[in-house]
Amino acid sequence: MEPLRVHTGIVAPLDRADVDTDQIIPKQFLKRIERTGYGEFLFYDWRCTPDGQPRPDFVLNRAPYAHASILVAGRNFGCGSSREHAAWALRDFGFRVVIAPAFANIFSTNCAKNGLALITLEEAHIAELMNKAQQRAPYRLTVNLEDRIITDYRSLSITFEMDDFRRHCLMEGLDDIGLTLQHESDIARFESSRHPWFPTATE
């Protein structure tokens, strides 16, 4: 998992609440077992017509938002089914940060395990960022996980809260496997001390 400490990127405003995981990555594309290849299908039913043509009015189909790496959205983002593909699609498209008033719990866990930072802000801050992203495009933000602060190139400065463990994992680039491998020597020592007729982690 790629570490995320400080990120600067273009902001894309998605002024919709209750965006569920089937809207983030529709079910017809859940046929792959790899984590890659989902970015082109992100928000597919909103981005494309039934015959697959881009909808010019959707935000990610317009410059400069097509190159955004920070998404600002409405409340309850990521609700619905628990598919991890939603996090994969956002990351594969190029997003590193999603900012919203609230997120679904399982979606939040999936994102943290895939290097995608979710930041919760008050509705007033979300409205401010939405407006600036729409009126000042390309609008860029810098998200600093080390100092827990969001800034722009002008006077904006917003502090945010984040769970210490989740923040640590994002900053160090640690998913569940990475966390386990931090104890690799202890695991090897334990396995080597077991009776030879017991199962081992390699079997």
C-alpha cells in the first residue's frame, strides 16, 4: 500500500448525498479478482449513457475534474453493500482523498485498507469546498495527515480529526498484510518452535 502523508490535488465536487457502492462501481463490473481495472467504470451509470457514451454534464467527464485526486461529496458516502471494489475503483481512477460529512462504516474500513483517506468535515466546510471547486476550477487542496490540516493556495485552513491507528496505517502504507509482516520474525520464531507434526503457516 502506498504511504499517504501529504497530498495536493485537484478537487472534484460531487454534490450528492447517500451515494451507495452500487453507484460508485455498478454490479455488472464485479467480475475481476484483481484490484486494478475498475477506474474506467467508476460512477459508470452517471458518467455514461446506456450505450456507453460519456455524459458531458457529469463532473468527472469535464476538465479539469477528470484529473482530480480529491473528491468532495455529500453525507453518507459509500452506503449500501460492503463491496471492496468501490474503494478499488476510486483508487484506480486516481483519488487519494474523499471528504464528506459522513461515511458508511464498512466502506470506511475498506478504503483505509486500500490507501484511500476519508476525511469527515462539518456540512458548512463541505459546502465551502464544493463552491470553491465549482467556481475556481482547477481548485487544489493540500491534505496533510501528519498535521491533520487541509489548506489551499489562499487562506483556507481546516483542521480535522482522524482515528490514530487508521492515520498511522495510511501514513506508513500498511494494510492488514503489512501490519502482520511487521511481526514476521516473531511468527517465524513461533513456527520454528512448534512440534514438527503440527501444521505450519506454509502448509
